[in-house]
Amino acid sequence: MKAFKSLIEEGFVFDSRRYIFEAWTLFKRNAASYLGFVVLSSAIQLALSFVPSIGSLLGTFVISPALGLGYYFATHQIKTTGSAAFSDFFGGFQHIIQISLLTLLTYAIYLLVLSPTLFNFYQAGLLEWYQQLLDNPMEMPTELPTLPPKTTTVFFLNLIPLIFLAVAFIFSTQFLIFYRVNFLKSLEYSRLLVTRKWWSVFRMILSFISLFFVAYFPVALIATLVPSIGIFLIVLLILAAYFLIPVVYIALYIAFADVTQLLINTSETIDSNPTS
């Protein structure tokens, strides 16, 4: 691989349109495998949600992150050999400790960033209202607390660093599995790399979200005019968006592989001294 320090200093080209187009093309050729894994992984995560106490924690910090890596492993296999076995989707479990630590650290960072908002939500009584809802989801708690302008302002200001970090960390899991750096370094490598082209990466992610909303608004209009047909279309749209989750993962893999020359590199090593 090109030395990481040079990659950061010299910059790189980030062609989001090409990545999305290639992702869609690859997905169509292997749709059965990807969609099969979407259904199976969703069923696993749903089953975990019914396990008392530990189920949700296990799903959030261990199983779901490992399953998410499966899209990258399978796509890497397809790009390097032309095909992937269904077992390749479970390659993330080889890195289950590191990916769990990475997920835990990422959530901790997000919570730290959101701490001013959470404190204001607590003062406004919103967290107490939410706890009542969790304790008895079948019965709506008292009226939703009114948020003062200060709380709303803090919330929107907090979104700025949160969105920045969420985009900056987008390649962290791929650094972890393909270049075998630990969970701490993977976050830092991703942040340094993405920061060079943050807006380009953000636009690619936003394009997927935009596609959903572009399709949603006319469907919502139909639902207003003809509820019986509209509701069916909304459900269909949500299912379509859900099943296109693999395309997002594939696009992120293609972008990462292109920028870091992953498919050219055969040793899968990386410079251990990134520039700051």
C-alpha cells in the first residue's frame, strides 16, 4: 500500500459517482447472496432482541458489528476471486473482540459528544419520559415534555460534531479487518483519511439518503390522496430501502479499496506512524 503518511499529505481522488455505480453493478450480479444475508442477519438480530437483559447489549456491541463486517468480507472476496461463498459473510466473527471494542469506543465517543444534549434532555424531563415509555411500551406515558429553546439549540449544535465524527469514522472497520490495525488506530486512521475528503465522503453517504426521500415524498402524497394504495407503496419503499443496505456497504468497500489501493496491496500492511 502507498505509505499512509504520503496518502494524507498528497491527498487522493474520491470519485463517489463511480463507487455508487460500481456498487450497484456488483450488487445486481450477486443480489441473491447479499439479500439472503440481509434476511438471515436481520433474523439473528431480531432473535437477540427478545433475549432478556443481555440480548440487546450482545446484539448492539458484538453480533451486529460482526455481521456488518460480512458485507465487506464478501465484497472483497468477489473483487479478488470473482465470487464469494455464503460463509464469507461471517468473516467478521474472526475479529469479534476488536470489532466489539471498536463499537464500544465509538459509542462512548458519541455519548461524550452528545453529553450537553443529554444533560439538557434530563433537565427538561425528556429522559424520564423515555424511561417510562420503555418500562411500559403498551401505554403512552404522560404528555411529551416541552423542550425549551436552549435545549433545542444545544441539540442542533451537537449534531455538527456528531455528524462530522460519524462520517470521519466510516472507514474504521475496514482498516481494522483489512490492514489489521487495532481498534484505537483504526479510528484514527479513518479520521485522518476521511478528513482530507470529508465533504466528498459525506456527499456519497447523503446521496443514498436522498434517494430514499426523493422516492418517499411522491409516495407520501399518494398515501394522502389514496390511503389504501399509498400505505402499500410506503411499506414497499421501506422494504426496498432496507434491502439496498448492501449497496451502501459495497460502495464504502469500493471507495476504501480505491483510495488505499487495497486490491493492489498484497501484504495488507500499513504505515504505523500516521501524520496528525
